[in-house]
Amino acid sequence: MPAVVDLENLRADVDAAVARHLEALEAQVAALGRPATALTAQAAALLGGGKRLRAAFAYWSFRAHGGADAGPEREAVVRTGAALELFQAAALLHDDVMDASDTRRGQPTAHRAFEARHATAGWAGEPVRFGESAAILLGDLCLVATQREIAEALAPLPRERAEAVRAAFDTMQSEVIVGQYLDVLVQAEPWGLDPHADEERARAVIRAKTTSYSVRQPLVVGALIAGATPAQVAAVAAVGLPLGEAFQLRDDVLGVFGDPEVTGKPAGDDLREGKRTVLAARTMAAGDAAQRALLAERLGDAHLTDDDVAALREAVVASGALAGVEALIAELADDAISRLEAADLAAPGKDVLLELAHAAVDRAF
């Protein structure tokens, strides 16, 4: 994947746009209160990593729909990619607080970093509450930065085109927030009594929360910036739906079976967090009595040992759930790739989009 996102200097250009925004934001924050630059430092640490996959989907959709490799429209799509990265940072910051996650990309999550800062300094109050509050505020700050970046990105475009892109971008933001609520709701509702209904709810969350901003809307905004027709936009959105779902299902598999050295998160982290994924629902649907009982009892136990994680993994595999989810990923990816192959898209954008599609579902992190 790194080689794909580096083509035409995309990663470097997006990184530069993000860095410029953070530099301006840091100056503004410092003028209000020097201690608050801890927020922008933490944002820079988070935004310094990442695959830049969303920016790549937007950019190569732009190129596939006839966008040029230089000029003001290219600058607009690069900066839109930066806005997507800022939005993802906001989503991750809030998501990590809600999931009580300890690590992100091999480093302490923002709320844990602020918690540690509080504890080390010996400040008044509860370190945990301070850490969560600071991370939520940082997420909000990244959302404000997102709005600024996308507005500046689209300013040079013709008004009608800019309005269409902004409408798609705003729809994406609403879908993610609603999807996040649905995810919180799924975690609270009764679970395990009807595994098939559990799977449908899990997939509905994926479509709202992840599919939108990970694949579908980046493809759509890239096409719109290039001046694509409504039919072309609908076609590329139809690619994004199954591909985005396959992308998240791969993430769910990695959350249980991924290598911590590669994913940057502890082994079996999703099991400790109790995520009610399609993988978990299929284990409850297909597993024997012992496998179902083990998952029902231990899913969401924050104190799972490595041996406990290994036992849960064994139950998931033995139930056939892992094989079933892998087959579902392949089915969704094949659908998306077939649609891409059949689409009337320009080179080299079409070829790179096909590479990105494979990378999104074949990844190890």
C-alpha cells in the first residue's frame, strides 16, 4: 500500500497540507494560551501516521474521472485529502475515548497521554477524567480544522462544483457521527440471543460509520472535483459501498488476529473491548455450545490474558466464523472490483484505484 499512496507525490503533498494547517493552528492556539499547545502537539503526533488511504481514494478517483496531475483542481483534491485526514483524526480521538482504547498506531491514545501528563504533574482532580476531557476537546478542535481545510480547498472551484463537493463531504460527516451512535447503541443493546439479527446490526453500523468516510465518499468527492456527471458519481459510489464494507470487515479480523507489531494495537484488542462485530456474531451463530458460552462470558473482559485471547481465537476459528467472514470479504471485494473494471474511467487513475481496492482488503494493518 505505501507505494500506491506515494504515486504522483500524493502522500508528501497531503502531509505538507496537513502540516501547514497544524502549523497555523498551533500559532492560533499559542496566542490563546501557551499550555494549550499540548493539544496541537498531540494532534501532530496522531496525524503524523496513517495510511492516507482516504486521501488516495479521493485523489485517484479525481484522476480516473479526467482530473489533471497539476493545476488548481489538483490542489483542491490534495487539500480535500488533508481535510479527510483531519476528519479521521477527530473520529479516532473520539472513538478511542468511547472504546477506552490504550494504544493507537503503537503509541498511547490521546486520552491516555493526557491522563499520564496529569498524573505525572500531580494536578488536582482525576487523571482519567482530565485525559478523556482533553481528548474530546482535541477531537472537536480537529473537527473545526476539518471545516476550515475543506472550505479553503474548495474555494478555487466553480461555485456549483464546490457546493456539490461540500454537500457530499457534509453528508459523510453526518453519516459517521450517526454510525458512531449506532455503534454505541449496539454495544448497549441485548446481544447473543439472535446472532443473525446481531450480524445485520453490525453490518448496518459498518455501512454508516466506516463505509462512508473510508471509501465511498472519498471516491465521490474526488469524482465531483473532477467534474464527473451524476451517472459517473453514482457508479463510483456503488463501488465504494461493498469495498468500504470489506475494508471494515478486514479491520475486524485484524482486531482479533492481527500481529501487534504490524497493527500497533495489542493482540486481541477488539476482544477485550467487547466489539460486537460480524466475526463475533458468526461465532455465536455457528459455534457449538462451548464456543458460544466462552464468547458470551469473556467478550469484553478487559483483563483477558494472552492465553485467554488465544482460546477465544481458537473458538472463532473452530466455529467457522473466520472462514465465513473471509469469504464475505472476498465476495464484497470481488463485487467492487468487478464494478471498477467495468467502469469507463481514465488511466492511470483506474489502474491505481484497482490497486487501492486490493490493498484495502488484503492489508495486514
